[in-house]
Amino acid sequence: MSKKFFVVWCAVLAVAVLMGVCACASAETYAMTTVVVSLDYDTDTVEVEDFNGNVWAFDGCEDWQLMDVCALSMDDNDTATIYDDVILSARYNGWIDGWMERVCD
């Protein structure tokens, strides 16, 4: 094996290891299920409530309706408290109004 090949191989390996470390450092995300509780079209703000009673907000009323189920992808901001967590994305996940009637029929 040539010396040049060995040096290039070590460089590629070092970059791969560093990319893995960076990916692990930023992997502090979690999913959260919420329900839309408020829509403010003037400020284009959607407020959602999680099942612990915490209210979260994000921009983009678009097609959201009250009682829609919203799946949030959250970043924990590398802290133990949830109150500084950041919403990474919000996805429509159904609606809750009348859900029990549909399930129990």
C-alpha cells in the first residue's frame, strides 16, 4: 500500500469520525404530539397544546384548523428543562374533534 493512499485513507476516516461526532451532538431531538388550540391569522401564528398542558407556537396558519393533531419535532436545546426547547418542524397528523365517536363505532 502506498504512502499517499494511506494518508488519504486516514484523512477520509478522520472526516467520517468527526461527522459522526457532530451528528451525535445534534441528535437531541424528540417527537411531541399536540392539538391546535388557537389560530391567529393577523400574526400567522398557530398555538398547539401538548398533553401536559404546555402551549407551543409556530408560524404558518395555512390549512390548520382548531382541534387538528400536530406532530412536532423538537430540539431539547441541550438542557433538562423543556421551556427553552425549539420546534424544528410541525406536521399535520389528523384531527381530534369527534375522534372517540369514530373509534368506538
